[in-house]
Amino acid sequence: MHERYLIEASNLSRRFGKSRIFRGISFSVESGECFFITGPNGSGKSTLVQIIAGLQKPSEGKLAIKLNGKEILESLWSHIGFASPAMNLYERLTVYENASFAFRGKDKSLINHYISLFGLGKHKDKEARILSSGLRQRLRLITAMINSPGIVLLDEPGSNLDVEGKDVLFREIEKIKKESLVIIASNDPEELKLCHKGIDLAKQNS
Amino acid sequence: MIRRSLNFVIRGLILQNRIVKLLKKDFYIEFRSRASINISLAFAGITTLSVSLTSATMNLPFRVHSILIWVIIFFSAMNSLSHIFIREEEEGTSIFLSIHSEAEEIYIAKLLFNFILFIVITVVVTPLYLFFMQIWPENFIFFASSVFCGSTALSSITTTLGAIVAKTSMRSSLFTVISFPLTIPVLWISINLTASSLEGGSVDLLNLLFLLAFSGVIVSFSYLLFKFIWMEQ
């Protein structure tokens, strides 16, 4: 049976102490769809993506992530690919070791395939701490996509990427969004154009 | 029934693979940066040498030797053990770690890493101390068991406390404060056992078992609660 993912968020809100980041966020996305989250700085785009990834809990509301109609209650991480500027890589591990850490499959040639695909072939044995911010971002994207996950969550995926890096990113998103569920949090109109639907947190919070 | 058992075995094998991967990652990082281990070994070497030089002419009782051994082991290890979780938070890698691993795998891998590091420090500190102080335990097997059981209990405590304080601000001071009530009984029993083994006393199986049971209780509770501690924001 083909894996069908569904994310249903109803009335999500998030507070840090007394300050409210967002409230009343409801949406529904499924496999084969690309969903964008946009809004000004500080509107909670990254927080919302982290809530979907299970890294934070909403203050109120319910988030259900379902696979073939059944809610996923454990090992959510094994269904998700995630990249965010807030996610630092292991500085003392090489590009290959960082990618390998994220890789959960058996065919290790896929690690080299993704490293070459994102143009990091000649940097493979370099420690992450000596990479430029653009190359680090490419490595983050590799770790998000290397397992061909059913749900791909990308927070500011194009940040620090050059033209070539963005080309690869857009090509890969076009490819994976046919089967996977993709969520992109960004303010870049080019990245948002890749998605079918989405929400603007500025309007939700007003 | 067979399917259930098979699933259990498969889950166990996957868990084991992920734990090995996490352990390898921590060892690569530790031995490339050498931050914790170098500080711990330097502390161990300097204090052992200082104690032996200043007390060379004194005939210290075995109880004092036991106290000194444990003080050196304890502070050498404390320099590095709490860092295992704090480093993930300070370097911002905890998201990368959490997104690619189950909380239970993280806990077991960190516990094993701390345990191995503690044993390495103990294996360096103890012979160094015995050599410089020119003493030899009357009952070596009892001595080795007391040091091993004490180290096991202390490494399980520090792993759990490291995970708790990693999520807070004022990490170092909080670690010292909350480690106090848990480490005191372990240190007290370990010091008594080591002193008794140096004096040639008979093996105190009950207290050795207490240290192992204490570790077992700490590890079991931590394993069950770790997910909630680690995911707390």
C-alpha cells in the first residue's frame, strides 16, 4: 500500500511565558501537496515548523500526523526530514559523517549520491566547522532529504544558497512533492511559488 | 506470539545500531576536540602529583587515602561528564540529534559514553595514585570492585543530572546543587568500601550490591522519564 500522510492542525497556539507567538492556526495537508508558511520575522514560522516536527509542543490546540489514516504516536522522527537554520550540524564531524549520521537506510551509496547531488562532493571529507554558511545549508538539506521521508519540513530552505544551490533545491522539491508531504516556511516568493497552498501568519495573528 | 517476538528482536537490533551510531559520533567528536578528556586527565595528574608530593613524609591512614582517591576521581570526572548533554545544547546540535534519534537511544548512548569515560578516568587515576603514594590494596579484587561499582553509580547519576541541567540556564551551578543529595550516599559508601579494601577487610557484598542497585534505580527512572526531560522546551 502506498504511504499517505496527513497533517491536521486545529486551533494551534504557542506562547513563551506571557508573550503569544501565534494563535488559532488550523490547516490540513496531505501527501502530494506542498504547503507554505509565511509571515514577517517573529511571527512564529520556525516555531510552527518545530511543533509539526515534534520538537516543541503547542500551548493549545491539536496537531495530528496520520499515516494511512492512523495517527503516528511514536517514532515520528523516522517519518520526517527536517532542515532549519536553527539546526546546527556537528562541527567536528565531516560532511560525509554528518550525512551518514542522518542516514537510516542500508544502501550507503545513497549518501555519496546526495552529497554529489548538492555539490558537496569535493568537500566530503572536510569537517563541517570549516564550511561556508551556504555549504552548511546544503548539508542541512541533504540530511533532510537523504532518507526520502514521507514528510519534509523545510524552514528557510534557500537561506545562504547561491543560484546553483537554489536550482538543485527547487528541482528536488519539485521531485519529492509528487509523493511526499512538503511544508516550507519562508518569506522568499520564489520558494513559496513551489507550493499549492499555505498560510500567512501575519493575517492569522492580526 | 512469534511475530511479536520477531518484532521485539528487530526493534532491539535497530535500537542497537542507532546506539552504536550515536556512541561513534560522540567518540569522534570527543577525540577530535579532546576538550573534556584532556581537562579531566590533566586535573587527575596534577592533583595526584600534588597530593603525593605534599604528603610524601606522612603516614596517612587508609581511610584518608580512600577519601583522596574518590575526591580526585569525582572532580576529574565531573569536569567532563556533565558536558555530554550540555554540549549538545550549547552548540545548538540538540535539534539535529532529536530529529534523527529516539529519546531512549540518546539516553542509552550518552549513559554508555559517560560510563566508558568514567572508567577510563578511574583506570588512569587509581593506579597513578597507588603508584605515587606507594600503597597497595590488601584485597585487590574487593578494591577494584568498590571502585568499579562506585564509578558505575556516579556515571549513572551524572548522565541523568546532565540531561536535566542541559535544558536550563545557570547550568553549572545548578548541576553542583542538584548533584549533591544524589552523589553524597554513593561517595560515602564508595569511600567506606575502598578504605575497607585497602585495609584488607572482607568483601562487603551488601554495599557493593547497594551501589549497583542504586545505579539500576537511577537508570530505570531516567530511561522512563528522559523523553519528557529532553523534549521540554
